[in-house]
Amino acid sequence: MSQSANAITHQAPGLLARALRHRSFAIGAVLTLLLLLAASLSLVWTPWSPYEIDMAAKLQPPGAQHWLGTDPFGRDVTSLLLVGARNSILVGVIAVSIGLGIGTLFGLLAAARRGWVEEAIMRLADFTFAFPAILSAIMLTAVFGAGIVNSIIAIGVFNIPTFARVTRASANAVWSREFVLAARACGKGPWRITFDHVLPNILSALIVQATIQFALAILAEAALSYLGLGTQPPQPSWGRMLAEAQTLLFQAPLLAVFPGIAIALAVLGLNLLGDGLRDLMDPRLARKR
């Protein structure tokens, strides 16, 4: 077994112990796990069909038959929340993957080449920041129509400059390290150094950033669906559940409470998980703990 593998094996119990003691990480992990379990459960089972309309059962309060009640169309709120979790995760995973893949490549290129290449990439990132996800979705909707695909593209494009900046800053710090200078002295080219030495040393920062952007993607998807630009009927969406409930706040206030709590817990869990991962993966903070 290599020395690096021995080191990982030796550090694993200590990392697990610190993770269990880290309150933010533990709470975030539990909330994120519940979100994943809800989405996974919706793939195989829901109490009722989230697509079946039953006007005779509309606006029923929570009870034994419908645990969280029904919406204005008689659909089971519990089933809508479960399937809505699946759609939120789908949007988040694809959008963050777009930003992570493209943004990381741009950030690595900027750090490896420097000069005018770095300047051009950073100015392009600044230009992209001028078009937030909601504004981009509005523009895409005006051209191609509303839908979940356009939401994913808009959120993914907005994630690219974020990952590019994080990657470039982290990679620049690694490029000044002694082992990178030694690799250059041995004749390694910039791209081999990038993928052999730089990228493995910034993975932790990218993982933490991906977790945070995942939470922002869920929030952005809910906002776009609330505006009617995101997930379209009959697919359930937490944001659209809020939009449908706003006219019934005095008649059935719980219709807005349940999806609002779901969004808040999902975003809170992912943010706490990201903060915990940042603390656990930072060796300076790890020594303090």
C-alpha cells in the first residue's frame, strides 16, 4: 500500500470523529439525507398520485387520509412535496454539474496560462455575473418558452463564473507551492502539473463550493417556478406550490407553509453541510478542533 493510502487510512477515523462532533456538519448531513431519502422514495412510492386531480377532495385539512391535506385541485400535498424534492435535486445536480465542469476548466486554464488568458477569462466571468439566473431564465423563456430545461441552463450558466473564480484562486495558491516548483524543475508541462498536482489539491474547495451552489440552485429553481418560468404543470414543484397557495393564504395557510418549510430545510441543510465540510477539510481548522 502506498504512503498516501496509508495516510488516508490513518486519518479516516479521526475525520469521522471530528465530523460527528461538528454540529453544523451533523445537522446539515441529516437534513440533506432526509432530502435525498424523500426524493428517492418518490421514485417508487407516494401516498397518492401527484398528477391525479380530484375536485371533490380539494382543500382538505391534514388528516389520516391525506397527511398534509390537499391543494385546490384535490392533489395530495405529501405526494407533491416528495416529487417536488426529486425535481429540485434533478435541477440542482445538472445545473451544478454544468457550472462545476465548465467553470473548473476555465479556472484551471486561467491559473495555468496567466497573462492575457487569465485576464480574458476573469472579465468574461464578470460579464456573466451581470446576468443572474432569474434574468437569464426570463431571456431564455422569451426566446424558447418556459420550462425546466431553460431553468437548468440559466442556473448552470450562472454557476460557471462562480466555479471559475474559486478554481482560479485556489489553483493560484497551489501553483506557488514548493512541490509544484519542483515538478516544473523536473520538466513537467503546465497541463500535467495541473492535473497531477493542482487539481487534486483543490478538490476539497470545489466540493464545498458545489454543496453551497447546490443550495442556491434549489432556491433559484423554486423562485423561477414561483414566477412560472421553471418546472411546468403537471410536474410538481415547491416554487409553484407556493405560487398556487398565495391566493389562499387566509383560507388554507398550510398550503404555503409546507413547501416553504421544505425549501428552507433543504437550503439550510446544504448550507450547513457546506460549512461543515469547509471546516473539516481545512487543516488549520482541523488542528484547532
